[in-house]
Amino acid sequence: MRRTILLAVSVCLFIRVGLCQSPITISSDSSDLSRPISTLLDQIRERQGLPVTYEDPRYSNSADIDDVTTKISHDPSEAERSGHRTLIPKGKAISFVYAPTDFNSSQQAESVVARMLQEYRMLGGPTFRVMRDGVRLHVVPVDVLDAGGNRARQGSILDTVVSVPGGPRDGGGLLQAICDEVKKQTGYEVGVGPSAPSNDLDGYRTTEGIDHMSARSAIERVLDKSSRPGSFVWDLYYDPGDKSYGLNFTYVGPARTPDSLR
């Protein structure tokens, strides 16, 4: 009897380990191909708890842009008369396979995300790279098709170095001041979306400013001082119609950083 029980336990453990090692396939959304990499990263966040951010390139080539004005308008005729066009990015369908053990450390996580980005580039998509800064990984653009169809280098707008004078404000005010400074230096508006962690930001009171820091690091600083470090990540989406950005936030939780996924 004891031998039978031990055998049963061994089989259960074997099955459990096998399931943990089973490859996972994640795919873009066939009904919305505007941002396939963001879609895949969101699935990785949910499955692996990975604190990773995403940033759109600034699309300018017609092959990368979809005009959805008539599709989303309640009155297509009025939309045509107004002359305002609703444009969204047009991405490539992609499926990606990884194993859960690919996220056992931050180095492994960075490597598997880099492999996913390379596979997307091979499909004809923009070039992205992944970089690590503290507890987060960041996916940022490297190049994109220009209006003439040539790959043109394009860095991250959040590489912009900003300074914000000190003064009494809450976290939301400091976050907005950072975005305003990016617009001042680049001409591109960065709007803070409704998904911002307003409760945490409102509760963070400070007189500190930002002194000669990348906008990315400044945003991280505000998030991590107003909530537990690494709890929130963002997707920075570019609107090719308005030529502006929107900053959207996602909660991933503080406990499951890459080095804790063992």
C-alpha cells in the first residue's frame, strides 16, 4: 500500500513538473492588430507578473497606419465632412512560444522578450529593443518605416532629459509636470490616461523636483515613491492622427519581479 501511495505521489509530481515546463503560446488579437507587441507583453504581465513597459514608435508610413474613421463613426457622412480622420497603427499578426522557466531571472526574461521582438521584426514590423532599468524592463522603438518606406532610426521619446523645479504638489501633479516638460522639449504632447493610479498619486505629497533625469526614470521615480516599487507599468501609445502620445498604466503587483519567479 505504501509503495502504491509513493508511486501515485511521484506520478502527480511528475505531471505537475511537466505542466510547469510545458510551452506557452501567446498570440496577437486578430480583431485588433494595432499594437501586437503591447498585446503580447500584456499577456506576459498577466501570466508571469513581469514588470515591463511598452512604447509605440511614431508611425508615418501609410503601410503602418489604418484609417478607421468610417468604421467607428456613428455618422460616417458627418465624419467625412468634418475632415478629421481617426488613424491607428496597423501591426502584424504574431504568435510567440516560450516556457515559464524562461522567466526564472531578470536576465532570462530580458532575453526572451528580445527574442520576441526579433521575431516580430522578421515579420516586417518595426524594430524594438528591450532594456532593463531597476526592477522594470522597457520595450522601446529603434526604427520604423518613414514616409518613403525606408527604415529610419527613431529613439524613445522618454529618453528626453527633463528637469522640474521643486514645489508642493502631489504625485499626479509631478507626473503631469514631467509630461509637460517632454512636450516643451519635443513638441509632442504626452497625455496621462484615466488608468493612472490616482489614489496612490494623490496620496503622495512632495516638494521634490526632477533634476536632469530621463523622462522614463522620472516617471518610474514618481510611481515607485507613490506605490510599492515595480507595482505599476505603462504603455505609451502614439496617435498617428493627432501626433500625440497617451500614457496608460497597468498594475502588475510588487511581489513578482523577474528574480522572484523561481
